[in-house]
Amino acid sequence: MTRRELIQQYGFALTALAMPFPLITFSKDNSMTDKKQFDVIIIGGSYAGLSAAMALGRSLKNVLIIDSGKPCNRYTPHSHNFITQDGSVPGEIATKAKEQVLKYDTVKFFEGYAAEGKKTENGFEIAVQSGERFSAKKLIFATGVKDIFPDIKGFEECWGKTVIHCPYCHGYEFKGAKTAVIAKGDRAFHVASLVNNLTDKITIVTRGKADFTEEQSVKLKNHQINIIEKEIEEIKHQNGNITALIFEDGTQETFDAAYAALPFEQHCKIPLDLGCEITETGLIKVDMFQQTTVPGVYACGDNINPLRSVANAVSSGNITGAMVNHRLTEEKF
């Protein structure tokens, strides 16, 4: 396919997102279903998955959402940097989204854990942990990623509250606060430079010998950003609100907030089992149509994008739903 043809198809698929739709009679409860065959199965029912489901439901595609109820941002009390929902509770946003999506008669929801997946002659089959099996022509993985917490007492209790990952999502709430950046090298330098716009009370905690370049060290010194090379033994806190970092040598330093970059892994193993390629950074590889390296398998949300936010997840899901609908409609026409 030429670049011109690629762009043309992309444009045709997205045209549907802007077209008006007639009024639809909504059903009250689509949560349970005896149906086993669908056009699309979406694994993951948070922002990306629900967004994809809405685009497909409005296109009259038969959709099953399978969700285990463990979104990545379940630790966070408030969502920010998402227009119309700034400061809202993440779970409340998802609940409202689910209610709206399930008003479309062709969209069904199954609460459970997708355990296995396989390719079939007519598409794909997904087995859930309870033993039930569902089949579909296309799959969408909106399964997010799983953060791997360090072995630091108090870290998980503070994660998403006062130990945070993104200055755009949570930094404003800690403007002017005494802040730790728990990271090393380029990552620490990058975060410190961003956070410096929000507060001038920054300390980088490298948990070992610092490895900054000479140029980075000079800039950090010029901005009066301190560096602590000690290992963290514990994060002292009150109900998730950080008060101090306690180091392995017994000393401690008070802080109001901390940024931390965590390693992660894919939350669902089925894409790997199906043969989907994973990038060097651990994300599912997709093309501009959101399709993975396995034909008929698509992905959206945090599992493909390092810029983790509600807005990006919703956008990614919306595009994926349109792309899958375009492919299904094209194959049938």
C-alpha cells in the first residue's frame, strides 16, 4: 500500500467520527449476555477500552468488553489534565463512561479475567478465568500496563497520591512543595527540569552513585538542585501523604511530594501469546491504524503509549474503534 493510499484509508475511517448519527433506543442493562460470538472483543474496560467500544457501538458492531476491574490509575484519588473532568475521581469517570457505552444495544460487558487467547479459522477465541469462551473477528487490547514497585516500605501506599509519575497529571497540586525526584541519569535530569517550573525546592535521590554528565551536573548546580546518593529504606507517610524519606544509614529528609519512574510490564500476556511484537521499551507495537503485528489484533491506551494519561487513552481508544469498524465494514462490503 502506498503512503497516499494509507493516508486516504485513515481519513475515510475517521470521517465517521464527525458524522451525525440518528437517535437510538437504548437498553437499560447490557452487563450480562448469553451471546458467545461477536464482531469485536475488547479486553480492558477502562478509558481506552470504553472509548473504543463507544465508537464501535455507534457503528452497530457487536462488541464484548471483558474487564477485570483493575485499572492502572486505581491508586490515584483524582484525575487531572483531562478537560471537563479535571479533579474528578478516576473511578467515577470510568463508571459514567461505562453507563453511557452500555446504552448501545450491541455492546455487552463481562466482568472477569481474560486468561487465554488463540487464533481460529474465523478470527479469535478468548477464554476467561471462569471457563467461558467467546469468539470474535477482531480483538482490541486496552489492558494497560502493570507498574513494578520498588522494595521500599510505604512506597505503594503513597503511589498516585504524593509519590507521583507525571508533572502534567499531578504536578500543579504540588507547586512550591519540597519535592524529591527518585531517579538517575537522563530520566532524573529530565523530570527535574520539568518540575523546576513548578517548584524550586527539588532534591534528586539517585539510590546509588549519580551518573550525570558534566553538563547536566553544572545545570543542576546552577538551579540549586541537590543530589542524594543514598538508598531509600522507607517512605514515611500519613495515609499516603509523604512526610519524609528514611535512608538506609538511618538519616532522613522531609518532603511533601516525590516523583518516581517505575519499570512496568504488560498487564495482559495474551498479546504476547498471540505473537504481537513488543518494542524495546516494553510497549505493544502498533501501526498508524492501531493494529499490532498480528493481523486482526489491535491495541490502544497505556499498553502502546509511554505518555500515560486519561486524555491519551480516550483518544487512542476512539481512533482504534474507528479503525476496527472501518476494517470490518470494508471486509463485509
